[in-house]
Amino acid sequence: MSDHRLPHEKGFHISWDQIHRDSRALAWRLDGKGPDDGGWRAIVAITRGGMAPAMIIARELDIRTVDTISVKSYSHQDQGEVQVLNRPDPEMMGDGTGILIIDDLVDSGKTLELVREMYPQAHFATVYAKPKGRAQVDSYITEVSQDTWIFFPWDMALQYVEPYRGTD
């Protein structure tokens, strides 16, 4: 049987419950792994996808200093040139030592590669990782194939979906 699905139809749908569970699992993996007697100085979320996981991880690890770095690399589902739109406080960041940089997903790795150049000593963690970008991540929870499109809950609305094999 041949596969007639379009590329975007090979989807991995993530619910709010799932992103919460997976982000907590990532927090547990990071607990005690920081350079300051196991602690972390701050969390920096890569906007926008890293904000929900960063909030959950900050709560789980009792990290009160949370900032963002705004990076744009996608326009809808098309990846383009990576641009830094906003940076966290340079004094806080330094070379990244003791900083957790959190994103929802590493896909090609281009975004994290750029941010890693800026903060080479930071610890990079994502909830989900694809093979092409996995080398840019220090910690992650779930690997998905490169050709899978992840549908995050903040991008979705509930609606009826036809059965996979159609209807009788």
C-alpha cells in the first residue's frame, strides 16, 4: 500500500496535557545538573515556542529569573533566515554559564546554532528533537522523525477530523 499523505499530514499532535508532562520530565532531567552546585542561574525561553515549556520548567526547578530571546526562523511552515529580534540582558547572560536555554523543538538546528554562538556555555534543552538539529541540544525528552510536523496546542483548535481511511 502506498502512502498518499501530504508532508504536513505526517503529524504529531501534542495536547496541553502532553506538553505539560513532557516539560516536567525535561525539568526532572535538568534538576541538579547546573554548574552552581547543581543549580541554574536563569532560564531563557526562545520565543515563542519555548515560553510554555520554560514556564513549567521554571516552576518545577524554582527558578525565578526568566527571560526571553526572540528569534524568528519560520514564516508559517516555511523556514527562512534566522533573525534575532530581541536579546536578554547581556550582564545576566555573560557567556551563558549557568543559563538554561529552552525551546519547544529543535528541527534543523539553525536557531539553536545561532543562539549557541551567542552563549556558548549555556545548556540547551528542548522538549522535542529532530535528527538534523539534535547535535545542537544538550538535553531533550522525545525524538521525532525529520519528516514529522509537530502540531503544538497553541497552534490548534478542536474540530472534527475525517477518519484516516475515510468513510464508508
